[in-house]
Amino acid sequence: MLPVTCAACGRPSHAVAACEACLTALSGAVPGPTRPEPAPDGLPPCVAAATYEGPVRELLLAFKERGERSLAGPLGHALARAVATGAPAGCQHLVLVAVPTTAAAARRRGGDHMAWLVSAAARALRRAGWRVTVLRPVRARPRADSTELDRAGRARAAREAFAPRRRTVARTPRGAGVVVVDDVITTGATVAAVSQLLARLGMPAAWAASVAATRLRRPSTVRQPVATASQELWITLPGGVPSRRLDHGNAGHFTAHSHFRGQCEDLRQTVLAGGVTSGR
């Protein structure tokens, strides 16, 4: 068996192409609100799990451009944390809609990296107690790579980049929150374009989430609300996916909290031991 090295720093790692230090840079980041300045029309509130720099940037590039599928697990878990952090109070059901990849990009990369990423995020969210549905009501039209475009160029390209899938009826389950998910938020133009299309289809996005956002957005720390006996409390632990909210007045709260802490530690040890699922 060939030795595995970290895709971010080159140090030896386990079965996952990331060493413990670089995984910690990803899992230790605090998800927070992020927004371009100025924000494009139609952009919903956005949450990013980390800043697009350092090990996080290198891990994302290795996963997206170099086919390191073993990274789908830890990156999907980071995306799940961003999704759960942005969920509005009372949301019981999450509908994930990924920014679609063009067929040409998927062929070049050896597969649809967003499908792997969303699949891994959905599994992490379900383990944390969320009800999750993954929908694909939007397809990507053929287009040139937007990596080198400026803000105005990205906005122009994004407006023509997406279309509804044929024979697809977009329906939002009752009580569900629709969230647009992407790997990286830069100018916000792509997420805004998908969100506008979803609104026209009758399933408006309540928020958007990504693994990372560029420094321009300056992700900030999420406020931790202090719950009264009658309020709901977020359970958010370092590296963990916020669980569905529990009633702070429920006597079983601390038992649930302790159990969830154990789940997070088990997942962390699984990642470090190389037992992360690929997201395929």
C-alpha cells in the first residue's frame, strides 16, 4: 500500500489525505455569517465553516481539482456545520440544493465533486438528528471557467449559468428550510443566481452555506444565545455539527448534550483513523 500524505502540507497522514494538524484547521474553525461587499441581488444570508486560506484552501483544491475523494468526509462535515449553524429557529427539515457542476467540469475532475460533498454533509446532518432531503432541481449550462473573472464578470456569467432540470417539479416539503450549498463563496454571484432560480421555481432559499469563504467576507463568530427555560438552545461544539435544537427546560437536555459530545468525539477519531466515508 502506498503511503498517504496530506494534500495540504505533504506530511504523512492516515487513509484520509489530510494530517491531524490540517484536519484540525478545518474542524476547529467556527462557522459564521459571511457576505460579499456589495452583495449581489438575490443573495440569501450566508454561513461559511471557515476562511478560504491556508490548509482549508489546499484541502478544498485537492478535493475539487485533484480528485482526493477521501476528503469528502471531513469537508462534508464542515459543510454540515455551516448548514446547521445557519438554520432558523423552528426549522425541522433541511432541503439541500447544491450549486450544480457543469458536465465538462465533472468530466475533467473525474466526477461531480459537489455531489460527493453534499452527500457527505447530508450524512453528517442526519447523524446529528436533522431530517435532510437532497434535491437537484437546477442544472448547470455549459460555460467557461469563471476562476479568473472579476466580480462583474462572475455576475454576468452566473446570470446565464443555470436552468431548471427538465421534467423536475420543485416542491419544498412542509416546514422545510431550503439551503443552497457550495464549496467556496467568493463574490456570491453563483449562489445568488441559483437562489433566484429557486425562487422562480417556488422554493426560495432561506440561507446559503459553504465550506469556506474568501477573506473578503471576513467570517465572524456566531453569537451563542443564552436560553431561558422556555427557549430553544443550540448545541454547538468545536468541530461538531449543531444538533436539532432541544428545549432547555427539558430534563433530558444534559443527557442529550453529553451524548452528542460523544458522537462528535467518535467522528473526530474516525476521521483521524482514516475511516471517513468518501461521499460517493
